[in-house]
Amino acid sequence: MATGLYLHIPFCRHRCSYCDFNTYVDQDGLREPYAEALAAEIRARAGEVRPVAHTVFFGGGTPSLMSGEQLARLVEACRSAFALPDDAEITLEANPGTVTLA
């Protein structure tokens, strides 16, 4: 059975009045521990049979506040727990002010 993965990243620069999601503002110091805990949780789900996951969606919050290294570690954790095809769709919700061309 194919599945999609949703990874919630709860960090934001400010709280939008219309947002009902679990988010936190001014918690920059929690991003790295959160990334580590989320990766550990994903790896803990790995079993002998790795289900196929065709999509990985980083939502939130503002996932684009996470570093590229943190996001890469989360994708690698997903690869360890799930069979991600080479053409898996991996998308990231972003606010324009939080991303650069680099």
C-alpha cells in the first residue's frame, strides 16, 4: 500500500491571526532538538517491511525556517523507515521571506 508522509514543522516568525495549526514563535533554539526528535521518531517507525511512500510534505508552521541540513536529515530518516522511490515528490511549504536562491 502506497502512502504519503506529512512532517509538521511548528515554527513561525509570527503568529497569523487566521492560523489554527500548532505553531510556536520565537523558539529558534528548539529547531535543532525538534529535528533530532522527529528524525528519531521516524526511524523508530522503521520495521522489517518498509512501506512505500510516494510523497513527503513538510508543512506547518513555516518549514522553510529549518536549515537545509535539518531538512536533509529528516528526508534521510524517511528513507530509512520507508521505501521512497527515486521519483518521490518531496515538497516544502515556504514563506517567500524565509528562502533564498541558495
